[in-house]
Amino acid sequence: MKNKSKLKHCLKNSKTLKTCTDGEDSKEQILRLTNSSKKIQNLQKRLIAKTEEVVEKELRLNEKEKMYKELKNNIVKRSGDIDVQKVNTMQATLHEKNKQLKSMASEINM
């Protein structure tokens, strides 16, 4: 137990491996510290890689949300344009029908 707490203390205080060992089982302690350090470094690298991956995915997601909003706004604008076109067409048709109605009414009155 003492060795483990000593190893943890050495790792926390970033002492050199030789300073942390007293000579008893020093090779084992050095090996354990080295293995622990390598494991920690590997885990840190994996964590950094995963964090970068998450950031990239969030950026892509934000871009896609922005594109979605733009497309949605374009669709709303176009559907509004289509409604205006329909109204203009109906007004033109109504105007033509009124002309026809007036000419028919004048023919009847003759």
C-alpha cells in the first residue's frame, strides 16, 4: 500500500522516476511508473482525439442546421411568390371575364 501511495505521489508531483524509488524493487517501481505513464498518455491522446471528433461533428451539425433554416426560408418565400402569382393570374382572368360579360351584355341590349 505504501508503494502505491508513493507512486501516486510521484506521478502527481512529476518527480523523476529515479527520485521516487529508494532502491527496493526499484526496477519494478520504474516499470510500473513507466507503464502507468504510458497508459495515461494513451488515454489522454484518445480523449483529445474524441474531443476533436465531437467538435468537428458539432460544427457539421451547426452547418446543416444553418442550411436547413436557409432552405426553409427559401421555401416559404417561394410559396409566397407562388401565391402572389396565383392571385395575379386570377385577377387577369377576372378582368377578361368582366370584359366578356360587358360585351355580351351590350350585345343583348342591341
